[in-house]
Amino acid sequence: MKICAAAAAGLTLTPGLAQARPVLHRWRGIALGAKAEINLLHEDRVKAQELFQLVEAEIRRLEAVFSLYSETSELARLNRDGHLDAPSLDMVNLLALSHRIHAVTEGAFDPTVQPLWAYYADRASRGMALDSMDEEAGELEEVLERTGFEYVTVEPGLVEFRRKGMALTLNGIAQGYITDRVAALLGARGCTDMVVDMGEISATGDAARSRTPSARGWPITLRPDPQTPDAAVEVKIADAAVASSARTGTTFDQAGQSSHILDPRTGRPVGTDLTAASVIARTAAYADGLSTAALVCGEKVLSAALTHVPEAKAFVVRKGGASGWLEKQNS
């Protein structure tokens, strides 16, 4: 995770210090279970340190909502009890966004695949084959009976499962949501030119701090599939976000063939005409969810889904290695 930001000159300073020269301040630590770094260009050391503390606190706060691995998080309690009373606004907002992405991708984005993920992870841990499971079709069908985002009730005062044994994973969208919240926090405190990279990227303003609208933006290389390094494109984004997903980015098997991204309709690892996708959207949460769904729904449905998300576009890698920008088309 890496965050680079610059505060607007004089915005957070007293009048007598408004012309102080910006200095680079750096913070290193752990966030979202990974090494993290914040580079902040700011005229005031004390205020820079305050910003570091605010970012740390915001990440910890959101981890306490969305983490699968903390027994006391809202998500863990929901999965354990089957209901969550008085959910936080962040939980309600993210599940509402998940429902919208679920709808526009025709069910391809579905956070209720957690029981399927646990099923495959258990098989992999016991060295069982993952690619020839016809003999276990009945067992897989039983797991599928515990999925279906349409069976999740989301209200301001309650989140509830309407099927026994359900569980959510927000790993396909929460990282983007946290990225957006950190970017919003920094923006509200005077940072005008920044890149927040927490696995998904949010870019605001301009790398060179240019005030010419046509020149604004941050140069980013989209390379959604590490196994296809030639499938890449240079872009410049401003006030937008990007997220990428690859079929073999993480796998259940040591051979690297059984994708961790699961099709909620079949219960199987994805195997569509797309092997990777980078999605650019207004928010990192939207980009994150759509890039995850892309590998489940395939090119045609993704193309239709993009028409429902303003300013969204996708650079995709197709089966066989061909790559390019996906044209939007009506569903």
C-alpha cells in the first residue's frame, strides 16, 4: 500500500506561514495486513503527522467493519450470527453498492460466495483435486444452496441472511471502498494532488501539480494480467480510480490453474472469455467490484454493465492473450 499526497499551499496553515516551502514527510507501517507507506508533501510537520494518525485511525476503523479475520468485526459477527443489528453506515453503504453492481452484472458480482471459497480452500488444504469434481457434484450443490445475494436483507437497522449457513466476503470490493474513504479524508484536509494505492488506486489532481485542466492527471500503466506482461497500456487518470483482477492472480492450487474468483451461478472457478481486466471508474469501490465481476460475467455482460456506470471503462485481456479497450454496448 502506498499513498502519495500534496497539500494545497497555505490551505491548512496560519497566514504567517502560508508561503513556507513544502517538505516531504514519510510514514511506514502496516495497514490491511500489508506493508504501507505514506508520502506527504506538506509545509507543516505537525499537521503532516496529524494526517498520518488520521489515516491510520480510518483504516483501523474500517477494518473493524469489513475484516473477515477479526472475530469482532461487523462482517465476522454477521457471518457468525446470520444477522447484524445496527450496522454501521459504512456497512450499509457498501452492501447497497454491492447490490447495484450485482444487478448490472446480472448476478456475476456476488459477495455470498464465501461458503464456496471456504469449500475450495478446505479441499486445497487437504490436497484434493479441484478440476475434476463430478463425483462431488452433490456436495457442491449443497454449498450453492447457501449462496445468493438476493437472500441478503440490507436495511438501515439490520443486515440479515434469509438462508441458513450463508456468509459474506467483501474482499472483492471493500479494499476499493477503503481506498475511497482514505482519499476523501485527505481531500477534506487540504490534499489536492494525490494517489492512494491500497491495492486499488484512487488518483486526484495532478502529478506535476499543474493547474491546466488538459494537463491534469497521473500516469499509470494498466497491466491487469502479470502472466501476460505485453498486454499493457499507458493511461493518465485524474479524479478517478482503477482496479484490476486476474484469473490467476491468486489460486487455490499450487499449479496456479484454479482461480480464487468463483462463479456464484455454477460454484466453479471462473473460466470465461476474459482472463484479466482493469476497470477505471469514478470510485475505487465501483472499479474494484466491476473488475472482480468481469472475470465471472465475461466480455458481453461486462460491456453492457459499463453502460450503467458513468465514465467507467475497461481494459481487458482475453483468452489467448489479445487485449484492448472494451467497447460499451447496450444490454
